[in-house]
Amino acid sequence: MALALGTAALMLGALLSVLALPHLRRSIDLARLRLSERTRQKRLALVDEYDPGRELRAEQRARTLLRSCVNEEDWAMYSELGFLRVWGTLEAQPYAYLIYPHKPILAYALSTNRMLGEYCIEFPDRTRPYGTTRLPDSDDVLAKWMALTADERALIEQANMHLAGRQIRIAKARRDLVRLACWERERSGSPRRAPRRAGSVSAL
Amino acid sequence: MKLLRVKPGHGEVVLAEGDVAVPEQYSRLLETFSRELDAGMWAAVPTSTHSGKREAELVRSFEDVPADAERVIFFPRAAGGG
């Protein structure tokens, strides 16, 4: 009796699944279609929201603000080299940080130029004005600079530390340190001369 | 004193401006300051030392803002990145 009932239940299940299969397929196709349509609309909305002119103006404003906060030498460093250096104060051994826009803060030893580590930190604006959490580049640098100069320990403790080379290639960082050294030599050395025109001869 | 906030896609925005010595303006500044802090922002005051070195000071209440501060900059709270 039980065997007969079980067999009947199995047969019924198989029959129902065969009948339901086309409906199921249709539902899956419909859901997939709706999902792709929603993704397409979202993408279109993002394209609509992105305005390169607005981003450029935002960056200009951010640069002006950064310039008004850091000293003249730091501003020159950032505008000419693309990063800022901040001295570290927590260790006995002298070290410093390089601040890049939207990249980790890179710590290095001053005596050897050895990379000490990357401190990954972000300043996401959860209100997402214009659909993004990312500050303009120079505002990101300013936020890192303010947080680092105000409370280095707190910022470093908040950051996720990684070995050097994870996001900023060590070769690039070394190259930047060489560029920085050259730049400082140029600034501290003889007073700047006006660039000579091609073909001109210096007066005796 | 100016209260500024840096924003994605915009740069800085002036949230409030006023003289802390004027009671109505003080209360408006205080209200804006508290609102930004409640929204999870950090507040920093750019300063400079006697030697001319520029740095910043994080402030956690309006009373901590130096009396001679010209501006307070609000920026999103730091979060560990990937």
C-alpha cells in the first residue's frame, strides 16, 4: 500500500515538474530581462550624473582650498610632483609619509628611503552627492593631511596597514623619492634662473 | 568664522558664516557645527605654529574651536580602505 502511494506521489511530482518547467523557464527569463533593464537604466543614470565640467570645477575649488591650508613649499611639492610629504612623529627613527590622492598613505624611512608600509584610508561621503562618495583629488589629499597633522596616531590606527607595494608600486615610490630629492635640491640650491632660450649665449 | 564642508563632485561648500561675538550668528554657527558632527563629519581647523609651519587641529566640540579661527573644515570621517 505504502509502496503504491509512494510511487504515485513520485509520478505526480514528476508530472507536475514537467508541467511547471515552461512556466519556470519563462519566469526566470522575465526576471533576467528585468534585472538587465534595471542595470542598463542605472548605468544610464550614472552617465547622466557624471559631468566632467563639474568634476573639473570641483577639483579647482579643492586645489584652492588645499593651497590656502598648507604652506607654500608643500603646495609647490603637490602641484609639481603630485604628492605631499608629511613628517612622522611617533617613532624615534626619522620617517615620513607620502600622501597621494585616492591612494594609501605611504610611510618610508628617511635615512634609507626604505618603504615601511601602506596605510589605506578613505574619506567616503555617505550622503553621495552626485552619486559618488569620492572627494575631489585635492580634497582627499587635504583630508589626509589634516587628519595626519592633527592626530597621526589616531589616523594610523584607523587605517588598514599593508606591506609596501600593494597599491603603490615600490619602483614608482622610489622614483618619486628621487624626484622629490631633485626637486628639493633645485629649490634649496642656487636661485632660479630664467630658462635660457635655445641658441642664446650667456653673457660673460 | 566660516564653516566649510568638502563634498564629492563640488569641492568646498560654505555652510555658515558669522561672527562668534554676535549672539545670533554664534547660535547659527553652533547649530551648523553640531549638525555636521552629528552627521558623522570630522571638523578640522587649519592652524600655523610660531615657526610658520602649517598644520591642522581636529575639534570635537564648538568650544574647542580656537577663538581666532577663521574657518572650520568639515570632511567625512576616515575609514580603513582596501
